[in-house]
Amino acid sequence: MLNIQLDPETEARLVEILAWEKTTSDELIKRLVQERWLSLQPRKTIVERRGGHPEHLLEDASPDLSERANRKKAIADYLKKKHPQYDLP
């Protein structure tokens, strides 16, 4: 149970918001508390948002794949092996 005293200006703004959003003060307060709570939570990393690191993705990868030229060659070799019908450079 929440019981608060608002100054006239804040109360007038609340009435406008409730009319504009066609909601009750209970629902509005619940939503605002939820939004505020979510904003205080630590942001998920891109990896967390995508479901974590893929398993077994790099288990047999060469350790020198951090170099772009090596990655490019590894991808080209993979594609040639997987799709021999295409003449890849």
C-alpha cells in the first residue's frame, strides 16, 4: 500500500498522464517502478543477449586466426571444401 501527498502541480501532471495513457495510477506506478528497476540493472553484453558463447566453435581452430589474412584464408578454404562446385578465388 502506497500513500503519498503530491503538490498541486505534480498532481495535475499525474492526472494528465493518466488521461493520456488511459490507465490507473496503480498501473502507472507499477510500470514506472519496473522501468526504473530495469534501468538500474547492469546491461547485458552482446554475448549474453545472443545466448552466450557458442560451444565447440573454435575448439579445432588455429591459434593465429586473430590475424585478418589468416581468417580470410581459413574461411575461403572452408567454403572451397564445402562447395567445390563453385570456383572461388
